Amino acid sequence: MAVANIVPKPNVCVVTDAAVFANLYNLTEQTDPAMPKNGAYEMNLTATESTIKAADEQGLFYAKQTMRQLQAVHGSNVPCLVIKDAPAYPYRGIMVDSVRHMQSVQELKKIIDAAAMFKFNVFHWHLSDDQGFRFESEVFPELIKESSVRPSSDFGKVHDNTPYGGYYTKEQMKEIVDFCHERFITVIPEFDLPGHMSAVLHAKPELSCKGEPVAIKTTAGIFPDILCAGKQEVFDFLFKLFDEVCEVFPDQYIHIGGDEAPKKYWKTCPHCQKRKAELGFTDEEQLQGYMTCRIADYLKAKGRNVICWNETLASDVLPKDLVIQNWMDKKKKCPSFANKGGRLIYSDYYHYYTDYPYDMTPVAKTYNANPVIKGQKAKENTLGVEAPIWTEHVRDFARLCYMTWPRFAAVSETGWTKPQNKNYNDFKERMIALLPVLSDMGIEAAQPKEWDPNPFTRLFGTTSFFAGTVNKEMILNFLKGNND
Ligand SMILES: [Zn+2]
């Protein structure tokens, strides 16, 4: 273990006397309004007295997370030290998909508490998709009755004929929000639209272009039935739904998805085409931009901001204050968006998607990812980092923990620690010492021997993952070096 074993690594940490242990019984908390209000804190541990100092409660909270790790790893032998610390990025998130497979409230709390210990400050909660709708709506009770349970599950090699589903009650969601707020974590609920809407359309087929029955999906994929962009009733529905969402989730951001929305039916739908003509648009991507703008404006009037996946940038009619989550920017729209002042969240598929095996995305590759992307001129337009766990193939909590840790921790260090203070081998040593701490919290991470498989294992694991769906570009991108 390191002399002072902390993840993410503090930006300045000087061990003043490793041979003398700090007196943590005589610990003083101070607030200093002159310090930055971005989570920065200072810590001075000596043999006689110890002090933590920050501008506000949030900074003191991070000091306590540092202390929590020091005491968990070093016991009563915490060395005398001085720390001056502040986050590299204001946005440090994890995302959990509770649609493909759900987690209990207790399981979510375990993940969130661990995330707090690693100084994450965003919990992005994926609550609606083709395979289920998980938000207890009282305004649209049919979404719970018709959209929350799928008849079977067919993900990859798993075929399970038992109905699967459920939803989170408002009380449970508020409990998660409170739990997060106690840890200075904001909650961003995601309702993906206009695509990935099969579950909603199953209950409300009148919101699709064709108005015909739509099945709730039992497999992974991209499906052609999406919300109609022409019908006024679609917007009426969304506004009422988001009114209800905002009552449960009080924080600044609402995620409205925007990824993987095929425009096949929009091209022939009379409602969509009428809207397109009225607005003078030349293609259907602009219609998605129009939908995004209308919802963003509606939420803005309620004091909120929206986040969208990067496909939304295919439209040229977007508001500038939209935040874009960059997961797979095939058309290279993100750098120019950032260069015009747009803000990005870095969630690169090949580096941060923790649902892929370690063979494909080793911990070193996740750790070394650079959230300032190629072609991006201003570093400050990266709002921060976020690692998702999609759960098509993650059926239980043990698997979820195994896939996400230590990769979440690797992302936490990029979010918090300045690049010049990062080093993978050093991280690895500190992280290994923290595995028993995670284990005590009920989180069994992947073991160190699995973190960075050798090139042969990676090649085998990656190509066999894509067997039958040969995708050379994806294989090569996964196999790229740890710094690419
Ligand atoms: Zn339509």
C-alpha cells in the first residue's frame, strides 16, 4: 500500500512524518469562506492535533471521504501529512441502467455510497427504455400497468421465459435522492427519447407514427418504432410526464437521451412530414433537434437543464446550453460543439462502458482515457466524466459490482486528479489496498489478476465477443492501446 493510500489521488499530499502517527482523536473541522466552493479541502494531520478545512459542507465531506479511506487502510497508523486538494472536473458521474435489469434500493445505496467514497458527485439513473419503464407515474398509471413487465428476457445467450420487471415507487426514488444528497451527489434521471421508447409505446401506441400496437422488447437492440415528432399529443404527454419527474427529482439536470433513434417511420409519417414542412426543415435529424429544443425549453422554464447523448448533435437547430454526453461520436460532431462553447461529458464507449469484459476494456485503458477529446481546443468545455453500466448482460448485483469496480475507481481518479498527478501503476497499488474496504461495504470487485489481461487473452476475448456480428472497426477500437 502507499504511505498515504487514497483514491482518487489528492493533488497535493505531503507526508510530513511517516514514522509518527497522526492524532485523529483531536480533530477540528473548520470552514473558510475564502476557499473555492468546488469541493476543495485541506487536511493537516499532526501527532498532536488534526484539522480539516473547506469553504463549505461539501468540501468537508470530501475531506471526510479521504479520512475514511486513510483510517480503513491504515487503521490507527495514519501518518502525519498535509493535503491540499480540489477536483479536476466539476462533473464526476456513474450511470446505472435499471431497465434491462433492476437493482434493489439497498443495492443502489451500496453502489452510491461506494461512489461517494471515491468523490463522485453524479448518479445518472436510466429509468426508461425499450425493455421496461421503471418510474411510478400516477399521472399515467398505464405505464406501470402495461410497460413495467416484459414477458421474457433474451439477452445474448440467456433465454429466460419468466416475465421480468417492476418499478421504483416515488417513495423509493425519493429515498435514493435523499441518500445521494446526504453524500453531495446529484441525481439525473434519464427518460430516453424519441427512440428506445418501445415500453412506453406498448402502453401508449397512439404516440408512435403509425399508432399500431408496439411490443415491449425482450432483446437488446435498436427498434424502428419511436415517438412521433409531429403529433401534438406526444408533447402534451412528455410535458406532463416531465412535470411528474421534476417533482421526484429536484436537481438541475434531466437526461432526455436522444441516442439510436431511427428515422425510418418519420420519413413517411404524415404528421412528421407536415411538421417538417411547416418548419422548413430539410431532413429528419432537424425534427429530432426540434423535439429536443421543445423539451429543453419546457424544462428550462422549470429551472432545469437537459443532457443528451451525442447523436442529438446530428441536428443543427440545438440550443447552445445543451450538455452533450459523448459516448460514440462517429460523425465527429463533439469537438466542434465544444469549440463553439458547448459542454461535454466524456463517456467514451471503448474506454468507459463497464458492461464490456475486462478483456475488451482493461482497467489501464479506462484509467488512461483522456476526457479532452481529439480536436477539442478548450479543456474547460469538458464538464467531466461519467462511466455507465448497461445491464442487458448484468443480471445481478454481484455481476454489477464485478464489472464496475475497480473501473469506476479508475474513472474517479480521472475526474478528480489532475493529469500530471496520475500514474496507473501507482493507482493500481492504492486500489488493491482498498479492495477489502469495498468488500466490507458489500462490493466484490474484480481481482487484480483480471484487470489487465495479456494481449492474446484480449484478442481472443474481444473477437469471440463479436463472433457472428463481425465488426472489424469495433474490434480494432477495443484492442487499441491503453493510451488511445
Ligand atoms: Zn410521426
